[in-house]
Amino acid sequence: MAIQIEVPQADYSALVTRARLGDERAWRELFERDREMVFRVAYRIVLDREEALDIVQESFSKAFQHLSGFQDGAAWGGWLRTIAVRTAISRMRGLARIKRLLGRRIDDEEMNRIGARDGAAVRRIEQRELAEAMNRAMRRLSTRQRAVATLHFEQGLSIPEIAATIEIPYSTVKVHLHRARLVLREHLAGFLPMEFQNEQA
């Protein structure tokens, strides 16, 4: 899991102000700081690495185009995330299909053999299996449901914040979130603590 470093809002405000005045170094720093966040949000919605990378570029391009009218530097992160989510949803509407992840299965015997030789390798396999289970679960959801799940579970947004970000009613967010919880619990049961598996949706 990536380690997130908290950046003082005043620092972001100064960078946004400099970037708005044409400082390319400030703009590059904003890009370097937040491109991973944008990629994670985009990937969870489109479920395709290449599409997510394209969305990173498109999101920052849109942000740059509208930066002159953006005044609240402290709100930069939320503004950029909103652009990323809306861009991802828009692109999904135009995709004919989502590319499936490729990768061979590793059976129990092979996992045990690798584990006896290298415990770190087993942990990598487990992480990959968890990622694949998460992707299978996310594929069961609609584009909007994926966006809601990503913003809530990974980005920590509240229901009102999600409603404002995606521009859908509060009640619709709750419905999408309920559906996402059910599907995630079903597909990730083997990775979750027993108390979460037994928790009422």
C-alpha cells in the first residue's frame, strides 16, 4: 500500500497560486504530488491500467486549462479528484468493453513450494490474489457504483461529499454504496476478518 504524505494546505495554496501565474515548476510539482492519487481513483473506476494512465493525463490537462479560474488553492485535492472521477465516468461511457486482467492461476502446491523458499513471494502472491478479487468485485458494479465505492472506501469521502463530487442525489449514493458493500463482501470474504463477514449490510 502506498504511503501518503500529508501536504500542508498552505503549501498547496502557494503552489496553485504560482502555477496559475505560469510557474511551470510549480505545476510539475503539483503533478508529481498528486498523479498517484488520480491514477488510483481512475483505475478503480475503469479497471484498466492504460485507460487510467490516460485519465491521469486528461485530468491534469483539464485542471491546467481551468486553473486560471480556480481560486481556492486549499481545495486543490478535492477539485482535482472531482475532475478525475468525472473524466473516468465519461470515458467509461465510451468504452466498448473493459479489458480483462491477464495472469495464470497459481495452485496450492506451487504456492506452498514458493512459500517454503521465500515467504516474501507468498505475500506478493496473496497481495495479487487480493487485487484480483477486488477487480472481480469492482467489475460486478456499474461505473457509478465503482466511483462511489472508490471515493468512500479508498478516498474516505462522506456520502454528502460523494454526492457533490459526482453530482447525484444523497439517496442515490446510499443505494450505490449499499450495493458496493454487498458485492465487495461477497468477493473479498476470504480476505476479511470474521466480524466484517458477519456484519449486517
